Amino acid sequence: MIGNKMIFVTLLVVTISQMQHVSAQHMSVGAEAAGTGFANVALKGRMGVWGNAAALYGLSTPQILVGYENRYGISEGLHSISAAYLHPLKSSALAVSFYRFGDELYSQHKVSLAMGHQISQFAAGLRLNQYQFHTEGTDTRYATTVDFGGMAQLLPELAFGMQLTNINQARVSRETGERIPTILSLGFRYEPDKKLTILSELAYDLEKRPQLKAGMAYQPLKNITFRSGFNTGTEGRLFLGMGLEHSVIIIDYALETHAVLGISQHVGMAYKLRKHGS
């Protein structure tokens, strides 16, 4: 009994330390993005709500997103929930999202407002984030960050994406000087045909070595997609995913494997709202 409790506490401490550093980058959110190793800086579509906001411009219908993640098979404390509403405009799109990780012992909350806008073959995106960090027995801390992203369609089959998170270098604590990471992400999306998408991303944290991400999505049939991806670095991870799409509902699932801590699972669902008159 004591042994199991010690294992849980150890996993919780390691995971919290990772989550505090990774959260400003992509919050590990979105089963579709997880399936391709979170190499989503150049990924067009709904995952822009969590990743590069410039990608939102490609939406054609309003959508509601919900998601759940469980880390390393532990139900207590190591899970997250997310929700978002995406609304397309003429050449832009707006998104509001909510994310929560943890429980009463330790938790992170994030509320965001994002916008993506297209001008010819270029797109730009801006996101405003409000963070809350709470640890039992201590004070609750808040931080506000701003993210900026861009995307360019270089060729019909090749697109480039970039994102700078926390451009205002917000602090979590003025006493310790602890900051939410400022990260520059650069990447490409290559689509040699309608069935295959290849993604790459280089994420450069000012306080860590660059991290390489790569992923692939293959759609053999109209309503099914298979995904895979990986991350490099000391916490290298492999990802596998799958997506099922109906006319109005999309269900995504991804499996994330950590070399030391084990398996995490991501589940997401998108519901497409019909436009008035459609």
C-alpha cells in the first residue's frame, strides 16, 4: 500500500515539473495534434485553438470541441479536460477555450481567446491567455500571456508555420522570477497528395535545447485517418493516433508513450454546428 502511494507521489512530482514547463507551448491538448506528436505549428484547422492561432482561418463551420487526457494510467491528479468554441468569419475565425489539469492537490487552469486571419496566401493569429496555478497549502498564482503565430502557403503542397508563445515573458512568481516559457516554434506542412500529410516542427525554448517534432497523417478513406509522430530530447515520446469523421461529429484518439513514465491517452470530439440556412 505504501509502495503504491510512493509511486503515485513520485509520478505526480515528475509530471507537475514537466507540465509547468510544457504548458505554455501547447498545453498537451488535442487528440488530433497528439496523434502527430504535437507537430502542429503548421497544421491548418481546428487544432489552432490550442496551437498556432493562425491556423484557425481554415474553418468553414462553427465547432464545439471537448477533450480528455489521462497521464500514465493514473486517474488521480494526472488528468486534464478541455473545451472550446470555434466560430468562422469571412476571412477569419475566433475561438474561446478552457483547459484544466490536476486536482485539489495541484491544478492548472487556462482560459484563452484566439483569432486567426487570412490575407491572400498568408495568415496571422493572436491569442490571449489567462493562467491560474494552484498548489494545496500555498497561494494561487496568476499570469497573462500573449502568443503570436503566422502561416504562409509557399506552394500548393507546402506550407510554413511559426509561433512565438508568451511574447510578453509573463512571470508566474515575482518573488522567484519564475516565468512561463517563451518558445519559438517553426515548422512545415507537406501534402504530396490529398491522403497524406507530413508535419515537422522545431521548438526552441530560451532555457532548454531545441526540440524536434515530426508527424504524419494518412487518410486511406474519407472518414478515417491514421496518425503517428515523435518528439526528441531527454523526454522523447512516440505517438499513435486515429480519427473517425462523420458529417457533423469527429472523434480522435491518440496514444502517447513516455520512455520512463509509460502511456498517456488523449480523446477528443468535435461537433460541427450547422450554419443558419444550411
